[in-house]
Amino acid sequence: MLAIVAPGQGAQTPGFLAPWLAEPSFADRIEWLSAVAGLDLRRYGTEADADTIRDTAVAQPLLVAAGLLAALELLPGGRDDFASVGVVAGHSVGEITAAACVGVLSAEQAMVLVRERGREMAAASAATPTSMTAVVGGKPDEVLEAIERAGLTPANNNGSGQIVAAGTTDQLAALAADPPARARLIALSVAGAFHTVHMRPAVERLDQLARAIDTNDPTTRLLSNADGAVVGNGPEVLGRIVNQVANPVRWDLCMATMADLGVTGLLELPPAGTLTGIAKRNLKNVELFSLNTPDQLADAREFVRAHP
């Protein structure tokens, strides 16, 4: 069984979009999605530096556009082709990519939603100095205890060996001064404490906008970051995506569901590497494919066929 997954914020790197612009269909579509989002996604994905694309309001639309358009290059039938995929999931903002791939949202709806998500999360981040730190290693119980002592939220649980703590910069400093045993702390290049109470103002605005969005039910199994559950109702998918902005991402539970379903192959949409890296540590005996450039498309299609 095949799983196709979409990465979240932090996966972007300068110039990652450049190879894809050699594909005429991709180049045309990025112009259209740029018009929808009101952002020059071509420039941000090819010329902008790391600090520029770190901006939440830029990074999130850029990631969703890249994932959606690469998915169309891989499976030109769009939602109809995704009906033959075993399971689809996205990490954080990647949930919007995943929902659009399986037809819950149109590409245009996805781009408007992610544009507003990025703007609102950036505004919420500006209210208080906040950030996120990955805690790598250590015993899970001790890691969670240390995060709680510092007043932080375990905003991303990425399974074996990695939990991401989020909160104010003062709270993160407290964690650095009192870290869990045998754990390494890595400050993340993000602009705020995503998936915590600090993002509640963004949820209020997105919930208002979501009430005007018509959705479809997904064409295949779609997993939710909230609890790893398969969600088959379009309005529920959208509601969960909105609420997830201020609640922890349980990618560990998404991977547990993949394992329970019998996933044999996992393909990550670009910019790929983060989720396949996590899967390598958590999903044993599952083949992995990181799709990053169009010259990999033939091999990626063969990978898809190998995991029906």
C-alpha cells in the first residue's frame, strides 16, 4: 500500500522550485497559483534567500503550491488518480496540500486558505516573541516532563526520537537551562510557536473564512494530524485543519495508522526529505521515496505502481 505525504513549514530551502520550472505545465500553473495567492511564488521559490522564505506568510503558500503542482506532474489525473493511493497525509500546513490532492479543496481554495493561514499565523507570532525547539533523543517521558516544566507545549510529536517544544523565548531559554537527560536541543528556523495557544487568534479568523468554503469528501483515506484518524467527511477535514493551527501535530499517530493499514511505500512530495527521514526511524521495512526534482518523476511513477 502506498502513502503519499506532504511536508510542513521548515522544509523549504532557497531555490528548491527552480528545477520544476523546466516543466511547462508546472511553470504555467505556478503563475496561476501566484495570481490566486497574490504572491510571486516563482521568485520566492527560485531567487529568495532563506530568511525571506522563512516568513510564515511566504513559506506556507510556497510549500502548498509546490506540493500540489508536483503531485499533478506525478499523477496528472489529480483527485481521480489519488483514488488509487492507499493513504494521504500532510504535516502541519501540508494538511492543506493533502486535502487538495484528494479533492476536499480545489487548488484555488487551498491557496486562498493557506495565504490567510500564513498571514494570520504571522500576525499572531508578532504579538509575542515565540519560537520552537526540536528535542532529539532522550526518554519520551522525561522529554515531555522537561517541556512541561518549562511551560512549553509539545507542538509536534514526530515519533521516536523527536518532539518539538514551542512557546515564548523565555520558556525556551528555561528548557535550554534544564534540558532532559541525553537529549539534544535544536532551535528551529520558524517565526513563532505554531500549534499552541499563541495561535488562537489565527484560528478565530480561519474559522470565519472556512464557513464559506464548500468541500468534497476525500477520494481516498486522508489522515488527520489531530489523532492520526482517517477522516472521510469534507467539512470535518476542513474543521480539523483550522483547529490544528492551535493544537499539537501528532505525526507519531499518523505513522501508527499507516503501519496499521499496512503501508509498504511512502512517497514525500517536494521539498522532500523531512518526512522520509522521520519515517526511516519509525516505519521499519517501508520503502521511501523523496521526490525533489522532475528528473525523478519516471522513477516516482514506478514507485507508485510498485505499491498498489
